[in-house]
Amino acid sequence: MVHKHNQEYKNGKNIKIAFFLNFFFSIIEFIGGYFTNSVAILSDALHDLGDSFSLLLAWYFQKVSGKTRDKKYSYGYKRFSLLGALINSVILLVGSGFILHESILRFSHPQQPFAEGMILLAVLGIFINGLAVFRLKQGDSINEKVVSLHLLEDVLGWVAVLLVSVIMLFVNAPFLDPLLSIGIACFILYNVYKNLRSTFKVILQGIPENIDEEEIKKTIQNTEGVMSIHDLHIWSMDGEYIILTAHIVANSSIQTRQQTDNLKALVKEKLISQGIHHPTIEIEYENSTCIGGCC
């Protein structure tokens, strides 16, 4: 128990450090983007600010993930992470729209950015984001692994900024700055689209992408003692924690309470092995009436 507590503390600490690194650097980026006259830097500042918000949520939910159900929320607080994802997506959508508008205007009125300042910020960005990735790769939690991959994308983005700024040191090509900015903004919008699609699928209780409903049906149907299955529902609380409910019609060999309990336990064991975290099984018998809007 002590080891688990220490590990959770370490995981939360890693996310906390990565958050502060990313947040303070995003502020530096906004200031640096203004003084270097670079919309590409401002675009990446927006990206890093969005990542900082994601890190803040990850840090918060790392702390509350163990909070169990109460009188208000019977499933606990896992789904609160979806609210954070929606807020973060809206912020990035509005910011990306602004960046795209400014970048398009720059094509009409090209302005040469301060390439030397861009190089300095790019090197700093690679170092700080790389340090955050290194911290998170030491952790074991899902939060840390997901955010670590996201920050690795930021490192690659800064490598692109560095290459463009070095080119502009030797070539008078002010159009490269808004062009890179549009590329970064489109990349942000693409990720926002993916996140929103996944978020709304969870909110609308769609079947999780990593779950094969037909395979689940076969697993239950092939269990000894099961005659048929209906009213099967599979959804996720937060994109990770998967819930299943199903009504099973038992055959005539299942008669006693002990046999019914054994059948339930066997089906649940199979479902858990297939990635279902919370299976709920209702046992019925042939010619029984399914009450409660079964489908």
C-alpha cells in the first residue's frame, strides 16, 4: 500500500512539473512571438497553452481518479475529464481561428520576422518540451504516457520552427513564417477534431473502438449454460473505463441459485479478460418476460 501511494505521488509530481514547465514557457512564447513578429511562434504558443491545460487536467484527475461514488455521482468522477476535454477543444478552436486569420493577412502584407529570436525560442522550446517528455516517460500512469506522446509532437513542432528560422537567416522569405503557422494551426485543428469525435462518442455512449461487439456476443453465447443473449449495451465512462450490461437467457440445466451465481461469475470473468471493467449480468429463463424496455 505504501509503495502504491508513493508511486501515485511520483506520477502526480511528474505531471505537475511538466505542467509548470509547459505553462511558463507558453507565456514566454506569447511574449517572444510578439517581439519576434512571428505568427509561427504565436501558433506554437497556442499549442503549448492547450497542452498546459491538458496537463493541468491530467494532474487534477491523477489526484481525484481514486475518488469513488457518492450520493451525487453513482459512477464516481471519471466522466469529469470529458468536460475538461471539451473546454480545451473550444479554447484551441477559437485560438486556431485567430491564428489562421492573422496568417492569411500576412500573405497579403508579408513581414519579415526576427529570425535570430525565433532560433533562440526554438532551441529553448526543444529543451523545455524535451525535459517535460523525459520526466513523463519515467512514470507508469496512462495519463503520463498519453501526455508524453503529445509533448513529443511539440518537440517536433519546434524542430520545424528551428529549421524555418535558420532558412530565413539566409533567405529573404517572410512567407515561410505564416506558411508554417498555417501548418501548425491545421495540425492543432486536426487533433481537436479527433479529440472532439472521441469525446462526443463517449458522451453519446457509443461502443468503444477497442471493443468488438460481435466478439463479445460470441463469448457470452458460447458459455456453457447460456441459451441466448439480448439487451446488450457497451459504453465507456471516460474513454478507458468500459461498462457492459446484458440479459442472458439460461438453459434448463441452470436451475439452482448456486448454478445461476456460477454462470454469472463465469461470464463476468470472460468479459473482464476481454477488456470490460464493469460487467453487469441479468439472468433470465426461457419464456420469462423481460421487464423494463429490453431491446
